[in-house]
Amino acid sequence: MLHQLQVKQKIMDAITTKQIIFGGLIAGFFINLCDVTVTVTTVAKKWNAVLESQGIKPSAFTPPYYVSASFAAGIILAWVISVVALKYGMTRETALIASFLLWGISRLYGAGHVVMGQMPFSIFSIMSAGLLLGFIVAGQMVYWYFTK
């Protein structure tokens, strides 16, 4: 019991708000890198064609919004990893669990596009795979940053 408290205190002392923000920005970079690469190279043209067929023209603010949202998700991911680490320890598995958790929540909301009939499931699946890759890589980079 005392050892667990010492480990938790070490984690709390070691991870500062500044580190969570910086680690989160690193995570956001990797989420963006994976998500944008997969989306642009595989489904962007198809997705734009689907939107146009529905009379929707994406705003010029759409790409900056998603890039910003990914950086915000990275900061949230870093924070969640630090909180989960208090309970389970700072491990690669902890980072992976946090990554799956946030990815899953994001996909619950993203699936709304499929349910509404706005996005084909095939496009959603590919975009979700890119985002999953981004969250996994990002979580492992946060783990590395927190333990280096």
C-alpha cells in the first residue's frame, strides 16, 4: 500500500501542467499527421464528392478546425494518460488504454454522420482507422515524453 502511494506521488510530482500541455501538443501533432495523411491519400476526394452531392460545400475553416481539434485532443489525451497512470501506473498499456478510450468517444460522435446518412460507412471506417493510428502513436509518444 505504501509503495502504491509512493508511486502515485512520484507520478503526480513528475508530471506538471506544462508537461501535459507540451506532451499534448506532441500528441496533437501525431494525431494530425496520421489522420490527415490517411484521409488525404485515401478518401478526401470521395468525401468531398459525397458532400457536394448533398449540396454541402466545406468552409475554408474546416481544415483549420480539424487541425485545432486534433491538438486539443492531444492535450486531453496527455491529461487522461496522467490521470489513468495514477490508478494503474505509467506504462505503455496505460497510454494505449487512454488512446482507445478517447478514440472510441470521438468515433461515437463521428458515427453520427453515418447514422444521418451524410457519410458512407466505408469512408467513415477509413477515416476512423487513420484517427485510431494517430491516437495510438500519440499516446505512445506521450508515454515516452512523460517517462524520458
